[in-house]
Amino acid sequence: VLSAEEKIRMYQEQDEMKELALKQSEEQRMALENAASSVVNHSSTKDPDTIELEHEVKLRNNQIMDKARNIYDEELPEIKRLNEAIIKAKCQAVVDKQREEKERRL
């Protein structure tokens, strides 16, 4: 059983980890954008490789932003409650299954 201080510390660490993940995602996005813009700036005409690179950068950027949004969304109170309810339901299902198996063995 965790004390109140341990719980607070745990939540603070989780918040710090999420903030770090968001910061890293943003840094990766910026680096990809900078790389793409430097490639685009160096060529006056867009060749197929440049177009493909831009497309890959956009896809990667969208993936990073989606991941950051998901991390943020998981911290919303209603999402937290839903996730807790799902975990409780899974635990209860396991307990029920174990009881059934125990009764079957007896």
C-alpha cells in the first residue's frame, strides 16, 4: 500500500515523464521539419526524391503529434476514469475466472 507522499511522488514522476515525451516529440518534429525545409530550399525544382521526402516528413510529423496528443488525452480526468474502469473490469474478470477454475477443481 502506497502512502500519500509516495502516490504524490509517483504522479509527479508520471507528469514529468509525459512532459518529457511531449518535449521530445516536439523536438523530433522540429528537426524533421528543418531537415525537410533545408532539402527543399537547396533544390529549385522538386524532384521525385524531394517530394517523397516531404511526404515522409509530413507522415512522421503527424505520427509524432498523434502520439503526443494520445499521451495528453490519457491524462484527462474522464479518460483516466475510463481507463481505471477498464482495468478494474479486467481484474474482476481474472478473479472470476480463477474462482470458476477453483470451484471446478473441488
